[in-house]
Amino acid sequence: MSADTLVRPDETTDESTDNDTPKVFHYVKKEKIAESAVMGTHVVALCGEVFPVTRSPKPGSPVCPDCKRIYEMMKRD
């Protein structure tokens, strides 16, 4: 499996804080991000979370530990 289809993380709606800021962002396939943002479809993160893309992460945003672990394992291959 190639890691070049993975890019920035995106958040899941069920892990948001009280002020609408997500607790963590998830890694999803690059080509699915724009489709979800425009069409409102759901994406599947590396960790298995399913959600619509609603926000973009900023540098330093917290990343889902499961997504990060899976992504690092994929980069090694």
C-alpha cells in the first residue's frame, strides 16, 4: 500500500469540544477530502472513524494516536 495517497488529517464530529474545535484530527485519503467537503459525503480515517470533512487542521493540531501509529507503520513499508 502506498502512503502517497495520504495527506493531512481531518477531524471527526463525535470528538469535538464544547467550542466546536475538534479534539483530534484524523488521516484520510487525499482524493476523498475535497469530495467530502464539496458533496458532504463521509470519509473513513485510517483508524476506522467515519465522518464528513468539516475542518482543516492547522500546524500543530493534535492528531489521532491510532491514525498516527497506522500511518507511521505504512511509511516504513
